[in-house]
Amino acid sequence: MINLTSSLLLIVLITVSAFGVIYIKYQNRALNIEISKNEKKLYYLSESYRQLLKKKTEVTDRKIQRNSLGEALNMQLPSKERILIMNLER
């Protein structure tokens, strides 16, 4: 009787252990899939950030060039009173 009880207990423990291993493996797979999705998202976001930085640099460079050329040539925008709007329609 004791031998049968211990055998059943051992079978139950092995079964529970097997299901535990299966569950942990499933959780590991789900986490790896989520990590992969997050890495892909990070890649696309960093790529778009890099492109935005490049665009910002280009815009800033153009503005600096415009300002430095204006200063070098002593050019200034005219005031509102000095701007003439002409109507070229006949």
C-alpha cells in the first residue's frame, strides 16, 4: 500500500513538474516575442530620430549661412513702411 501511494505521489510530482516546465517555456517564448517587437520598434524610432536630427542640422546650417551672409554683406530686412507692394495686373 505504501509502495502504491509513493508511486502515485511520484507520478503526480513528475506530471506537475512537466507542466511547470511547459508553462515556463511558454512564458519565455512570449517574453522573447515581446522583446523582439520592442527591439524592432526601437530600431524604427531611432532611425526616424536620426533622420530628424539630420533634417534639423540641415535647416540649422541653412539658417546660419543665411544669417552669416546677411551680416557679412551688411544686409537687413526693410521695415514695413519701406516695403512696396505693386499690382502688375493691367
